[in-house]
Amino acid sequence: MKRQILVAEDEVMLRVIAVEMLEDAGFEVFQAGDGEEALTLLKLNPGITLLVSDVKMPRMDGFALVKAGLDFKPDLKVLMMTGYAQDPPPDLIRERQIEILRKPFNLDRLCQMADAMTGA
């Protein structure tokens, strides 16, 4: 069974390319254009083990998505993508290891991190 990942990114081209790369690397990838859509997909697909989320998104930002996702699924692994220097709020990472991937990034690095975080 393929490892399931959810990619939440409002920038369409980046999302499409990231999804293609992750699929080519052997993952089953769900995708969302904002945090609310991502949270719905997370709740509908219990096999998702890794959330790859942008920080800045419409309707629900990445930090709110991660908090809601972890409340719903405490064992969820999280990789946040950002072009900003802002780190996750301390209360969000107190008991969690949340990885940060700074934009622009190499898509091979995204796949390597996803592999490592999902136990490949």
C-alpha cells in the first residue's frame, strides 16, 4: 500500500509540481488549495500520515490547519513550506517535531524529507 500524503498549497503551479514529484516517488497524494479543504480531506482519508502545508493560505492558514489536524489526528507528521522566516508558534511545536522547508526549495529535497518522515 502506498504511503498517503496531503499537500496543502494555494499556489497552483507549485502544488501541481510537488504532487507530481511525490507521486513519482511512490506516494499517494491528496491535494488542497486551502486549509479548510485540506482539513476536510484529512478527516475523510484516515490513511494520510504526512501533511505538507504552506503557511500562508486563504480561508485557513497553515498554522491553523496544523493545529486542527493534530487535534484530530495526534500522530500526524507535519512538513511546513514557507517563504517567510516565521517559525511555527511555540505552543504548536511544544510536543511535536514539525519540519520546516524554506521556499524556494529543491523538489528532490521535498521527496527526501517525505520519505524520511513517513518511514521509508
